[in-house]
Amino acid sequence: MNVTSIKGLASVFCVASVMVAGGAVAASKHYSANLAQALPAAKELVVDGGIWDCAGTACSLVSNTGSAEKTVHTCRALHGLLGVAITSFGTQDNMFDADKLAACNASD
């Protein structure tokens, strides 16, 4: 392999890694939750592989190493850790409906 082909190969890897990183960023979703009552103090919680920052009546997913899709299970876990009813949960394009929110806030 000569220097020219190595430089060409390096360029291909560089472009491919940028495309993969760009796709990962584009695929990430901004999840949020609103709470029925304000928290007495800000909290940082790890739920289903994601780090949530909660303050006042709002929580926001700030880092996600788990599943990209957050489910009723995630919402219920957040509700259980906070001890406060969740009034909305999801992404801007995909908020939970009334049935999913009821399942989220249900106490078994």
C-alpha cells in the first residue's frame, strides 16, 4: 500500500465516522417530563440508562446510554423515584396520551 492509498483510506474512514456520528445525533430524542408538584430540590436521576435532570416541575433527559426509546416503564420509574405525579412525558413529536400517562402514574 502506498502513501496515496493510505491517505485516501483515511479520508473514507473520516467521512464515514462523521456520517455515523451525525446519524447518532439526529436519531437522539429530547425527552421531557412535567410534574404535578414542584420538587423541593433539584435532582439528577439515572433511569433506564438515561440521566435525568429534574428541577421545579420539569425533568429533562440529558444523557442517554440506554434504549433510545423511553417507555411507560421509564415514566413509571421516574414517577416512583420522584414520588410526584407526572403530567406529561415524551418528546415534542411524541407525547404520551392519557392512557399512557395513567399507566405511568398508577400505583400497583
